Amino acid sequence: MSVVTRIAPSPTGDPHVGTAYVGLFNYVLARRHGGRFVLRLEDTDRQRYQPEAEARVLQMLEWLGLRADEGPGIGGSHGPYRQSERLEHYHAHAERLIDEGHAYRAFETPEELEAMRLEQRRLAHDPGYDGRGRNVPVAEQARRAAAGEAHVVRLRTPDEGDTAFHDLLRGEVRIPNAEIRDTVLLKSDGYPTYHLAVVVDDHLMGVTHVMRAEEWVTSTPIHVLLYRALGWELPTFVHLPLLRNPDANKTKISKRKMDTSVESYRAQGILSEALLNFLGTMGWSMPDGREIFSLDDMIAAFDPTRISLGGPVFDLKRLRHLNARYLRDVLSVEALAERVQPWLEERELRAADEDYLLDALDLVRPRAETLVELVDQLTPFLVERIAYDVDARRRLAAGQAYLEDLERAFAALEWFDDDDVDELLRSYVQRQAVPMGKVMMPLRVALTGTTQAPGVVDLVVVMGKDRTLDRIGQALQAISEGLPDDDPDRLKAEAEAAAKEEARAKRNRRPLNAAGRS
Ligand code: GLU
């Protein structure tokens, strides 16, 4: 059997990590069986529709490497792939359902429906449409519709009994029909509801596996009734577990508690491979239990029946840890260089030569968890002029004499390899009879402008003789130009700038949270 899977995001905002998660599993299942993976946009909620969201979904899939075989802007023989362009299909099927007695036009006004609700509340009856429009004769329905009277189309659902379906992970799921209540299929604006559109599209697009988030489990019986009414074969239903916050109650992940936009993870410097790997561990694991696996590994081993339902936790610490592993030892340093390139360009940084970049990357990569951290640590290697903050300048001043000696010693050193540099520094420190750090710290600051940097011997060796001498020279120059201790105005200005920056960062955080709450 050929497998066809799909994702059907609503273009209503920044693509959500949940969409990436569901996308990954659908992509993997289709690829595993040499099938098709379809992207469909469920854009029938015209109030929440955002035109730019479609491009964002495509960009997200592109970035993650989950390319759809069919979809808007991609093509395919089952299009169009935007539901707003498929209205004729929904209308035709609604007509068919009406003609065959499975659906009817209902003409209640919003006021009537509101009065019905109030009455139900007063009598303590279960809320929901009471089926009052069912018995309007078909000819009268047609006449009123033809006269332009506003109406919806409702599915005629059984009052008694249950509707059951088989979920690949949950087994039989059964819902009392009394809870379904003649669901609306077509709205008065002519747009379909999710239920009608999803069933018609999944069928017409040949979808064999409907794999989606758990929150749709309770809608599935409505879909099952529709499939039956239309005489169509059911697809395999797989409802993936919801991703959870790492809080005590393990609530469903939400914008309020954490970043849920895929774009924000990209912008933080999470690698697409690491995010996929991480999402691949949400309710699933490699049969051999290994933590690091590629998309291809997952495709080769994927078996949806091994998905576990025990509330996978979207733990940012684990994501960063995985990302660090990719930076440190999964990607080759050459591949890493390619990844950092756009980030370097953004900061207008260029390496003098490729080898220098690779050596520097190799040196800093064990210390970074994200690409942003990696580029931050790489920056001192690539800038021409080192900037020293107050603390750095103070440390330079404390080491002035050592820096002067080392400048001479390095200038005289012929071979700049690990052993020679190590020997030079070691014997120098010994002769000075001071603790190692007294000498190393000012040197580290001179070379990088920061106190947090890799081992000094490595730094010197990677930077090489010319650069090392140039940087020591810059440091000595900065010292001779006067230090912040002599210059209270500069100190004050720097403290004020730092406070301003802090306040700005705080302000920028706030609207994000506020937006999350809306
Ligand atoms: N538009 C729905 C969503 O965004 C699709 C649900 C489904 O896959 O059936 O989650």
C-alpha cells in the first residue's frame, strides 16, 4: 500500500513547534514507505488568517528539511492545497450529503440559538444544538436557501449509541453520539468547518494516515460519521501525544510558558538537525536507544506503533544539551563553518583564511550550546580590534609588565606550536614565581577582550605569531592610553550604558509575553 501523510496547519501565526513535531512524524512515515507527504493549508478561519503565515510554514519546512511532495507553492495533482480555494469541493459534498439525507440546511438565527442555549441552561439540559431544524421538509429548505435566507448545513448525527474508531496508539476510542449534536459542516459565510473540510480533503488527496495532535481525538468520531455517510474508507488514525511544559503539572506547551515558535529556536542558534532529533525523541526513541540520530536514521527505523503516549516533555535544557552535542561532536568542523557563515556575515565578520576559521571553531565549539554562543565566542578571533570592557582593562593594567615581557618572548619564538608556546609560558611563570593565573589572565584578555575563553596556549597557537603580537600590542596601547580607574567619567558612562541596555532588553521581553497571553 502506498502511504500518504499530511500536515494541515492553519496559517494563523508563527509556525509552532507542535507543527514541526507533527510534520516530522508525518514526513518520516511517508519517507519510510516511499509514500507522499502533503502540505495543506487550513485557511478557512478568515478571522484568524494571516497572509504571511503561509510563507512562514514553507520556510519552516524548508529549514527543517521536511520538504513536502505536494502543497501550495509546490504543486501536485491533488490541488489546490489551500482550503479557501477548494470551496467548490465542500459545497458539492455538502449537497450530496443533503440529497442523501445525511445533512440538512438549518436556518436558526443567532438570536434563536442564543434563546435555545438560555432555555437549556434554565432547564439544566446538556448544552448543544437540539436538532430542531432536522424536520423542516427538504423542499422548504431548498426554497428558503434559494430565496437567499442565511443558513448553515448540519450533519444529521444519531442521538443514541456511540461512535467508535480505532486509533493506532490508543486502540478503540468511543464517544457517545449524544455529544456530537448535529455538527455544522458549512457555515453561513459559505466556508466549511474544519470537520467537513478535513474529511473531504483527506479523502480527495488520498491520505492514508491521519497523524495529528491528540487534541483532535474527540473530533474524530464526527469525521468517522462523515466518512460513513459519504461511503468512504477510513484512513488510519494516529493521535500524537501533546508536548508538555516541564512544570509540575506537565501542562500542554503554550506561548505563555515558553517559546513555541520554531523561528525563535532558529534565531537562538538551535540547529535544525538538533531540533528534529529532539522532536524525534518526543514519545519516540530509536530501537537501540541512542540519543543522537539523524532524520535518515529515524526514517530507517520508524515504526509508529512504538510511539508512547506518556506526555513527552519539551525540556529546553535537553534541547540545548542536544544542540551542544551537535556543535561539539556530531557536525564536522567544516560543516559547522558553513553553518556559522550567515551569522558571521550578519555581524560583518570574515576570517582571514579558512584554516584559521576551522581552528578557531574547533577550539571554541566545546564551550557553546547554540550557534549564537558559538559566534559570540568566535568573534574575538575575527575582529581586527579588540574591545575591552572595564573589567578587562583593569586586568590588562594589572598584567602590564607580564604583557611587555611576553611580547618580547613571543617575538623571539620561532615555532608557534603547542609544545613551544607551552614551554615558553610555563618557564616564564616559573621565573616570575607568581601563580599561573596572574600571567595567563591578562594575556587571555589581551588576545580576546574577555576573561572567558579557551586555554591560553591553544589561543596563542591558533591565533599564530603575528596576531598574538598584534593583540598584545593593542593591549599595551590601551593601557598606555589610560585606564578606566584614571577616568571616572568613562566609568560612569559605561555603567549608564549598561543600565540602559539592560532596561532595553527588559522592555523588549515584555511585549513578547503580553502577546503570548492574548
Ligand atoms: N488545522 C488543524 C491544525 O492546525 C489540522 C488538524 C488535523 O491535522 O486534522 O491543527
